[in-house]
Amino acid sequence: MNEQDEALKQVLQRAAPGPTDCELKRDLWPEMRQRLDRPPVQISWGDWALAAALLLCLLLFPESIPAVLYLL
Amino acid sequence: MVEAELERFTLGDIQAFETLFQEYQGEVYGWIIRIVHDSGTAEDLTIETFWRIYRARARFDPCRPFGAWARRIATNLALEHLSRRRRERPLDSSPIGAPGTGTPDPAIRADVYSKVLAAFDELPAKLRVTARLAMIEERPYAEIADALGISTNGVKSRVFRAIRRLRKSLEKRGVRP
């Protein structure tokens, strides 16, 4: 870094100082545990069937696409 | 951390994961807060980092350092966060007084600092993070390179580009640091 860059660095350090405290204040494990215990999102067979039916409709009747998009 | 424990973690042992979490949560949090400058966000991203670590456990090689791997995942997450939220809000947004900067009037100094901050916030997230770690936090280039998954020369190049852009942007704002 040349002198000019060094000056910019100094200004930057004063304008956007780093956090004064980087210490973690509490244990995050309980939240992590909750996250691990959360059941994964599951898509039911009914939802898959509905999506497949919609896709089939759109393929068979492409003119309905604007109407479906409008309703969405 | 014993290699056997890391091995157990890769096999999905939750106790081994907890041990790792307890050992590295502070380090990961400390790294993230240097990038995002917000304690709440840093906590959320720390949990998200470990969640991704847990999901990717099978891909982890127990012979490699866990801390470096965690830091890389954390950096990617922090980058994603900064890219989503263009404007960064520092913990301490008021500029620190700078004795001896050659600008005696505090009002002028505050104006210059706010322009510098605005110019810095305009940088693309990748350049901003690299410049923040290298120029503000003064972390070693090798450490930054490892966390970003790029070479040391890549870091140097990003810092160079960040400085060039900053200087251009500041000149437009009438500031010549």
C-alpha cells in the first residue's frame, strides 16, 4: 500500500470503525438445538397431485396460462 | 478438537456437534460481526452457519481444520446477507473523533466521514467485505483468502479494486483523502 492508500485506510478506519465488542454474550446452543429439532418441511402427496394436475392443465390448455398468472 | 470427535461429527453424532458448537460459536460469531456489524444479525448468521455445517457434515474431511471450514461458510453467509441488504448499518454508526486528521472542524470531519461511509457502502458486497477485513479490521491477507476461498493475490486484487472505486466515488463527492 502506498502513502495515499494508507491515508484512505486511516480515514476509512475512523469513518467506519469496526465493532468495539466482538465477544459472544450468550450461549447459542439452545437455539441451535431448536433448529435441529425442527421437523423438515414435507410436501404431502395431495400437494404433489395438485401441482401435477395444474401442470397438466397448463400443457393441455396453454391459453389458460394468462388467467392462471392473473389469479396468482 | 480430537480427530475422532470430528469423525463422529461427520457421522451425525449430535454430541460431537454440540462440542464443536461450544468450541467454535464464539470464533464464528466474532468473525461474522466483523463483517455485518450487528450483534443480532451476527447471532442469527452464527446459527445459520452451524446449521449449514451440520447439513454438510458428510462432506467435511476430519483431517482438515474445522475452524477454517466454519469461517468460510460463515463468510459466504455474511456475503449473502450483505448482498441482500445493500445498506450496512454499523453497530456504532457515529464516526469516532479523529484527532490529528488535519480537519479541525468536527462538522466538516463528520461530513467527510459520512461521505466516506456512503462511498464504502456503495461498493459491491465482495469488495466491501474484503476491504473491511483487510483495511479496517487489518486481518492477515492469508486469513481473508482462506475465508473467502480465493488466493492471497485475489485478496490483493480486490483490495486494489475497492480502493480505486472508493477513490473515484469520493472524488465525485468532492472528497480527496
